[in-house]
Amino acid sequence: MTPGEIDTACLALTGATKVVQWGGSEVYKVGGRIFAIAGLAGGLMFKVTDLAYEVMTQSGMARPAPYLARAKWVSFDDPAALDPDEVVDWLKTAHGLIAAKLTRKQRAELGL
């Protein structure tokens, strides 16, 4: 999946925003909370469910994301090698997991 496709997929999600920080990384947020990071050393990181974290990291599909593994984030070094449809689904899930942690008021303001 190309950086442009990642950008399009993330920004298509309700209430999603993007900021560039940490040395040029594209940080995708919902309600001010991060759900995905692209470009950090050329890779892609995002939040996953507890079960997905175990499956992805134990199978070697992904590795625990540096500094974020305790919060069940995974990292892929080469997003271009990933199936775009799978990545879009993973990003939707990441967005949903983070959006669920927002207050009811925040979710209503974002149209979630």
C-alpha cells in the first residue's frame, strides 16, 4: 500500500485528521487521539484488538510497535508489501478502537 493510499484510507474515516510531526511522520487522529502513524522510518503503525495483536505478532506478520506495544499497537516495516484491502480494514478497526475511547460528547461532535 502506497503512502498516498494510506493517507486516503485514513482521512476517509469519520472525524479523522492528519498532522505531520516527529520528523515528518504522518500522524492520523480521531478526536485528538492517535490511531495510526505512517512514515516513521518508512513504516506503518496502528492500534489493533488484543486478539489481533497476539495473532499478528506471534505469527510474525507484524512486530510490536516501538513504545506503543503495551497499548497493543503493531508495526509494519514495508506497507507496500501489504494487501491494500486488509490494511483499509485494519485502519478502520484502529479508528473504531480509538473513537470508542472518546467521550459521548466528543463522538457526537465528530458525527460518530
